[in-house]
Amino acid sequence: MHADAMTRVLDELLWSARREGVAISTVQAIDAARAAHLVGLEDREIFHDALASVLTSSRLDARRFDRAFTAFFARKRDAADLWQRLTDRGFSAAEQDALRDLLDELAATTPDAASLSPLLQRGAELEQLLRSSAIARTFDPMQSPMQAGFFAHRALDRIGMTSARSAMASLRARLREAFGDRGDAIADFLEAELAQAADDVRAHVQRSFSRREELRSDRAGDFDSRPFTSLTDREVEQTRRAVRMFVERLRGGERVRKRRALRGRIDARATLRRALATSGVPIVAVRRHKRRERARMILLCDVSDSVRAAARFMLEFVYYAHDLFDKTRSFVFVSELGETTSLFESERVDIALARAYGGGVVPVQSNSNYGRVLRDFEERHGRDLDRKTTLVILGDGRTNYHADAVDSLARLKERARAVYWLCPEPRASWAFGDSAMSKYAKHATKVLEVTCARELEDAARLVTK
């Protein structure tokens, strides 16, 4: 097989393997190319084994690669590229050369035409465009395969399908001018290719969602990295134990800091001054004792349905971590604000959480109203904030189209030592619907995505510094 043809087949195969979830680095791709050129394509089994030896490092990767390899060679392959497909449809080399010139000219003179060529080429070129970080992030909020059409439409907008169709109208006019009716035939074929590219994007979105769900299943035993919303009852209990364990680790770190504070650091200047009086014999170390004041924490926790899974573990962290702070106050809210400090101090954790979630503190049937809650908290408790107080807010920032009260958050930040916002939604979803997180983020010391126990532990370490 010609070297160029071999390279293209390998490129398509590697992207098929990536779609199945096999992580292939640039170095591995280079090794795969060397292996492919050494063994050739004639013996499919040897070709498979050669690639698998450099591309897979686990049984899971091996299964995924086998699946991708089998599917790649089992299905009827499209022609290698756009030009081969044009040849197969009977368009001459002269017509293709003219089309290349027209596409180059259009790309140089019309900004809308930049996305036309990748969409017409399809295959690996389109796949690489879809896997770019800017496009791949648009699929993060997808929660169901039923949303594939919506997210495919969004991806098509991002990669310029609307602009490409606009440029296609201009290309048709130029083809007609150059070839008459034959130009219309070429344009009809290219429009069919654009339609097929749209179908390819929809298939990519569906595969991306399926692969993400498969990865979640593969990590079934990795409870600290699994999303709170996907945990079973048994896994919830294991995650609660994990929360208690990292609270104990934080307590251990605090005890070490206390011991070091009692012993103090050596003050070099004072030690040398004292040594002058005895000509340096003996030298007695002078230590500098620095009092470490523990921070105060106030927690505002959304307990509405949309964030309840994350809020449950955050409140449990607060319950067990009271002795990490000088003073800890906790509040829960939906559309109203209620304090749970005394509840957590007087009741067992399971009873306290049941009352907080069951409507015993605030009504939980209504929708979140962040504007009302922030203004209410500022009015009633804003003066309690000072430069020793850390304010922690857990919520998705979805206002249900009520006022967002960003100005209240800004004033609270001016009073507090720090304002940390823990958001259980990925950053990619902040720009859609009723989310005000992009606004709130501007007035928080830091916003942290907290969707699993590991991210909650990272957030806890930051908050307790």
C-alpha cells in the first residue's frame, strides 16, 4: 500500500479508537505509524497485534481497541477523502482541480468559508475539530441521549455549519459560472456532503455521551471521583465514610500545626544576639512563637433538589469539622434562609440532616431564589462577617430567573476574609439558562467545581487554610 494511503488509514483508525475511549498520545501515534509501516496491512491479525502492543496498557484499553478495530474494518468504509469520493461519482480531475482553486479563493476572500473545507472533508479532519477543547466542552452539560439533537445543533453552530452553508451558496454560483449544469451537479454533491457531515456530528455527540457513561461505569469502584448524583445508596454510605476520613486527616494536620506553634520557629537574630554575651559558648536557640488564629467559617448551603446530593456531603463535612474553626455557623436555603448551627450542635448528624432536607428548617418545595437569600443574609448577618471569617456558599447559582443580588455578594466579600463558592455544576454550563454563576464568580475569592468527594476534599483543604 502507498505510504500516503497507509497514513490515512492509520489516522482514521486511531481516531476511531479515540472515539471508543482509548487515550492515545502523540508519541504512541508515532510508534503506531512505525509499527504499521513495518508489518503492513496484508495480515490483519499481525497488524492488530502490532498496534495493540503500542497503544494499549490495560485490559480496558485492549477491549476498547479491539472493539474499535473490528468496527473500523467491518463497516463499509467511505472513500479515503473528498477527492476520492468525487472521483467515484464520475467527476473529472480537471473539475476537481477547478474546485480546489475555487475553495482556496473562497477561503482567502470570504471569512464564512473557513469552515467549509473541514466539513466537506469529513473523516478524521472533522473528528479532530470536534475533539478540540472548545467544542468538546459544549457536551459537558448533556445528561441524556435524548438531548443529542440539541447538543449536535450547538456543536454545528460552533464549528461554523451556518457559515459553511452560506459560503456554499457563493460556491454554487461560481461552479455554475465555470461549468454550467455540470457545476450544479458538483454543488449538489457538495451539499449532500455537508448534510452527511451534520449526521456525522450527531453520531459523534451520541458516541461522546455513551463513552462518558461507560467511563463512569468503569470507575464503579472509584467512589471518591464518581459524581454525587450517580451514587447508589450503598455508595452514598461509602462516600460519607470517605468524607469523615478526610475530616480526620484535616484534624491531624491541625494538630501538627498546633505542636509546631507551641515549639515555635528559631529566631536567628535573637539567637545570635544572646550568643554574643557568652562568646558563642553555649548557643541557646531563641524561638519565635507565632500565634495561629483559627479562621471562622459561615456556610450557606442550597438544599434544593438540583444540588441536594452535593449539599448533603458538604453539611456532613461541616458537622464533623466544627473543631477546625474558631466559630462555625451554618445556614440552609431554598427560597428562604434558615440557620442550622444549633441544630448541628445538639443533634446527631443523621437527625440534623434529615430535618435540614425534610423542610424542618426552611420550606424545600419552592425553587431557589438566590437574590432573596443573599439580601436576607446581608441584612441579618452581614455585620457578623469580618477579616477572620470565611464565607462558603454551596449552590449551582441558578436563579430561576429571579434577581441575582450580585451587589449583595460583592459587599459580603468586602467584609469577609474570603468568599469561596462551591458549585456542583461544570463551568461549561454556567452560560446557559438561568445560571448566574458567571456573575457570582466575579465577586468570589474563588469558585470551585464540587461534583464528587475528591473535589469536595480539595475544596475543604482550601477553605481550612
